[in-house]
Amino acid sequence: MNNRTMKRNRILSNIIAVLGAIAIAAIIALFATSDTITGILVGTVVGGFFLGFIGYRYDGVKIAAIIAFIGTVLGIILGVTILKGGGKFLAGTNSTLVTLGVALGLALSIVIIGVILIVLSIIGGIALILTALIGAALGELVWKDKKSAISGTTQVVGVKRTSMYPAKSPSNNAYIVCPYCGARNNTEATFCVNYGAKLK
């Protein structure tokens, strides 16, 4: 497999992981029968696991971290906006006792909703990253076994295997060593044949 093909496969794998994770999370959140908040959190957890499992190596975790950061920031902004709205609603009411009591109850409800939104966005972001990390670790184990089965190689316990695909080297035995996995690569290679990292 050449470097261009490896890079394309990595990008396609990550796109499939992101789209699949979004679809899974949306389906679970939409069809949650008991509670909307629980459905959203369960969808986030399952989607995060799928993203980590299908994403190329640990790219799924990086993508999950970006999505979690954006979602958390948006949740905090929306929560603070709701909190400010509750304060403005309370400040704009008449001074009669009944109106003030109703306004205080509504303002308190709005404040509680804002705080819940902020807390849930932080919990959801952390859950997304953690489940993507678990999915990536399990995916790495599964895909590693699949690669061994496809290539017909067996791994010996206690022996470190640096590359599944032996690098072709020119006649002068020159090669480039990948700084991430230690695999030997052809001097003309742009990406590592084992890890996929850029060499030059």
C-alpha cells in the first residue's frame, strides 16, 4: 500500500467513524423512551465508543475531544445566556407580591435549567472523550488481530514486533526509522508503512 492510499484510508475511516457516531447518538437520543436527558447521554456514550473504535488508531479520541470541547463551550454559553435571562426576567417584573412570587418561581426555574445545561454539557463532553478512548483501545486490539490474520503472521509472546509490513529498502540498505513506532521505511517514503505518520 502506498502512502497516498494509506492517507486516503485514514481519512475515510475517520469520516465513517464521525458520521456513524453522529447517527448512532441521534438515533438513541431520538428513540429514548424514558427520559430525554438520559437518551442524550446514552447516545453520546455509545456514539463516542463507536467513534473511538472505528476511527484510525487514536484519531477518534482526538475528534471526540474536539467535538466535546465545542459542545461544552456551546452548552456553557447557552446555560449562561439562560441564567442571564432569568435574572432579567426577575428584574423586569412589577412589585406586587403575587407577580413577584410568580416571577421568582419562573426565574428560579430558568436558573435551574441553565445550571443543569452547563453541568450536563461538561459531563457529556467528558463521557464522550472517555468512551472514545475505551473504544480506541478496544479497536486497536481488534484491528491488530485482524491485520495479523490477514497478513498470515503470528506474534510470539515476548518478542517486540516493530512492523507488520517489512519495508523495502534500496540496494544500499538505507532506510528511515519512524519516530513513533520504530518501523524501517524506504528512504523515498513520505509516511510510515506501519504507523501512518509523516516521516519527512
